[in-house]
Amino acid sequence: MKNINDWTIEYKPFNLSDYAHDSVVTDENIAQLYEIDGDNVFLLPRGEQAKSLEWVEKLCKWFLQRKLNADSRVVAVGGGSIGDTVGFACSIYKRGIVRLLHVPTTLLAMADSGVGGKTAVNMCGVKNAVGSYFFNCDTLIDACFLGTLDEEQLKSGKGELFKYRMLSDDALFCDGLTRIEDLAVSCAKYKLEICKNDPFCEKERNKLNFGHTIGHAMELALNLPHGIAVANGIYYETLLARALGLCEKGYADFWSEKVRKEFEIQPLTENILNAVLQDKKNLDGIGFVLPPRFELMRVSFDKVKALLLK
């Protein structure tokens, strides 16, 4: 069984024929787009519909039917929902004996969710309510998949890119990188190094949750694509940091203006904000990762409401 220090990211074309002896899981849309079919292919529904215990159970039954063992490899071809669901199924099937190869097909998954080993499904309207860590994985990034993404999917991916831009602007965006595929690769490498240093989110890895407390709430309440919801979360969490005195007005104005130029910011209502009460980072207050230090801190719900809904 591998640990996260053995995790590799390859950058090469994905050829389905190379995985004829593996178990391939994708969604119905991707299967049609890329003609992925065969007895070794399992189809999940598209998007968040896949992220349920019902589909995890179906996947595990299929693994049993195929008699997967410690020599078996599962290939997850898709976006974040596919990676989360397949990863969770692999992590619990016979206590995680199978190997998993992530083949992210969206910008968001290439830059972020396809790396790091966090798996989860939703339950009772709560995002990522049930999950695990699973490191017996590798990632293959094929930038050709980006050519089939629509504008909304690209915009969603750019929400996560914006997060990395704030976390490490010098490291990621000031080295002459302009092509979107290069930015995705840079973010994936950056995330993997953070995850290797802190695989179970005990300290440094928490910074990757920036924008996600309010972002997840907006994603569920407004049915926004994940990365666009994260961009909204970045906006409001930057305002919160300023209101708490954690950053200077100039810093907050600079970044909030930048995110407003790139993304449509949705109004934050009390109904949306109530969803942060279910966030997994909560403990004696709502868990936030706030700029400019990007360290996990907790703020009382009443204070959050008072500062953001005034």
C-alpha cells in the first residue's frame, strides 16, 4: 500500500487501450464524448448526482463482481465528482487494497481535486458529509481533455486557479505561465507538495480550504458549479478577513476587485449563510481559512452574520 509520498503525477496522452485490463469508471457524458465503453467500464451519473452512498455501494458490488484484489487497478476518468466517488469506493473496498489512477478531465480536477487523496460523497444536503483519505493513487493529466470543456466548466476551474493565485502568487503566476494547461500543472504540483507535508490536513494543508466554507454553502444553496462557488467564497471570506482586522484595506480591496472582475458575485443571504453550520471544519465556531496568513481559525456564527450581512 502506497503513502502520499509515493504519489506521482504524469503528463501524457490518455489512451483507453492502455487500460484494457483495468477497471475504468467514468460518467455517461464523458463516455459518450470519448467513446469509452466495454465490459471493463462502469458508468456513473454526471456531476454531483454521482456523489452518494447509493452509487458507492453499486461501485463496490461491481468491484466484487470483477473480483478486484491487491493487483487490481481502477481508472477514474472524469471531473471532481468522479474522483471523489470512485476514490471513496476504492478506499473502503476490502479496506483499500486496490490501486487508483485519477485521469482528470476538467480544469478544476486537473488543478485541484485530482490530487491529494481526499474522497467524499454528499448526504442529507451536506457537501462531502462522508469521506476518507486514500493515498494508493496516482494522477495522469492529459491537457487534451480541456479542449472539450464549455465556458462554464472552464470558469469553474478558474475559480480554483484564483485560489492558488492568492495562496502563492509569486510561485504560480509570475514565471511567465500563461497557458491554462501550464497553470493547471503548476497548481497540481504545488498542491501535491503541500499534501505530502501534511497529508491529513492537520496544519499547512488547511490553506487549500480557503474560499470553501462559504463556497460550499453557496454551491449547495444556489446549485453553482464548485469553482464558481469557491470564487464567491473567496470574495466573502476576504471581506470577512478585512472586517476582523486580519488584513489591510488595500489588500482586501485589491483581491476583492480582482475576483469581481473575473466572476459574477452572488448576494449572500442568511439562508445561504446558515449552510456553513454544517462545515466539517467547525469546532467551537465556524472554521475559516482567511487571508493573508491562510491559517485555520474559528469565528462565532453570530459574528460572521453581523459582519457579512450588515
